[in-house]
Amino acid sequence: MNCFDANTWIGRWPFAFLADHTPGSLAAHLRKHGISRALVSPLEAVFAPEPGPANAHLLATTKNRAGLEPVPVINPALANWRDELAAAAADPRVRAVRLLPRYHNYRLNAAVLPAFMAELQRRGLRLIVQVRLIDERHEFHAMNLKPVPVAELAAFLSRYPQRAVLASGLLRSEVRALAPDHPRLLADLAFVEWHDTIPHVLAKVPARQLAFASHTPFLVTAAARAKLDTAETTMARRTAIAAGNLERFLAE
């Protein structure tokens, strides 16, 4: 079964010996694990003063790279967010953008968010909210960063009940808490762990609200595949989680 990965990254992470993937090496690595398509964002956008150069590099280096769909990072806390969003939308391959609220020092109730959401809708772009990049217990000691709180994300989703949102990096307990009350939420499974992970989550969450994600290179790609491949559930559910739900989200 080929998968469509909702959460992968290229570039360098400064606090761990992760693989510094290029688009070519990432695509080859994912293919080894039966992942034929992936959304990919630039790690250099996380700590840069502004993410524009990293996004431009992502768009340039993923051209003609089959299977990789670029997802630029936008920082709406910066004055140039409209320009950055316009640059992203100018590339016809871009179907979604990613927010990093905690790393870029704003909250999901920031005064700029209504204008940002309206502009996303006008341009026909989907929204991905990165709740966490790594387990907060493993953050570099000088980094005082916590994930986006469940209550903050829930309030944001309630303000935009008709908008589909992909939340990346939610834990098992967070997915089970959020999904039943927010049917337009799509949650990726990268950080969702339990024994019999997928059947456990499906007891509370409809299959249509779950998406396969490896979070390469932060997490082990093979583990994400095993989570899906060993799930005791129907083939229809497994296929939807593997690729169908993410494709539907991007096409809506």
C-alpha cells in the first residue's frame, strides 16, 4: 500500500544529529518505505528571522521532484505575511501552508488570524497547524517551548467550524479529545502512540479524521509504516488513512 505522508521536512535541525535531507534524498528515503507522495516543509524556516528564503529554496529545489508537494511555512506575526502568502500561492503546486505558532511566538487567538484565514480562503489554500515538532521533553535545554495547548487549538477550530484544518503533531490523548467535537479536523498520526494504536484511536475518532504521517526526519519512518500496516482494521479504513483523507483535505 502506497502512502501519502502528511508531515515531512528537508534541511537541517540544529539540536540533534538528524538526517539533513535534500528533496532528492528525502524522496528516495520515503520510496524505500512505500511512501510515494509527501507534503514537505523547510526546517530552515523554523528559526530564521523570517521564513521567505527557506520557502523560496523549498519551491526551487522540489521542482520536477515527483512525489514531493511543497508546503511553505508562513509566519502571520510578521508584517510581510501577505507577501509571503502571495509568493507561496503563485506556485501551482502549493495547496497548503504550515503555521508554527509556538516557534514563531504567537497564539492562535492573535488579532491577525482572522485576516490571515480570510486570505487563505480567498487563495484556496489549506491550513496545517504544527502543534509540536519534537516531544517537548526532548527540547534543547535552553528552549522554553511548549506545544500548542489543546484548549487553544479547540477554540481556534470553533471559530472556524466550516474550515478544514490539519493538525500535525498531536498526541493520542489530544486527538481523542479534539476530534469528536471538531468534525472538520484532520489529525496526523505521527505522535499518536499506543499498543494497537490505530484501532485504539478509532474507538473514539472516525477514520476520516486521521492521516498517515511519518514526521521524517524527526521520527523513524519505518515505525510510521508499521503503525499503519499492522493495524487491525478494515482495508477501507486503512486506505483512507494512508492517503485518501489527506487528498480529500487538499482538494476541498
